[in-house]
Amino acid sequence: MEMFRTLDIRGLSFFKAFQLASDEFRRIKKNGILELIVDKKKNFTEDFSKWAKSQGCKISDIEDDHRMVRLFIRKGSRVVKA
């Protein structure tokens, strides 16, 4: 298991992006961070923020620039099984 992973989901549909993010999130240790890079046009930030909260995690940072949005999700000590 790793403490930090980056996943670039630009250009993917929400469902494919969600599936990949869920798989990567399982590989993160407790208190680790998953960085998601999403399209500016297809901004899934709010959807992934809600998902993270439902999993007992939190958004540690959001970086928004003219090309992309970087979303950092910190895995909590209490993770809800999906």
C-alpha cells in the first residue's frame, strides 16, 4: 500500500473515472492521499468531494488553474466499505 498516488482522469467519462479512482483509493494507506487530476470542462470536483465524504475521507486541498483541477483526497482512519 502506498501513501500517495496520482490519477489523471482527464478525458474520461464520469463512470470510468469513478471506477479507476475507487480502485486506486483501495491502494492507499490510512491517512494517505489520492490526487485526482480532472478536466476543467468536465469538472467532477463536487461529485468526488461528496463521494470522499461518504467514504469517511476529506478533501485536503483543491488546486484550480486554467487547464485542470487537482483534487487531493485524504483517506481517513474510518473507511466505509462500498
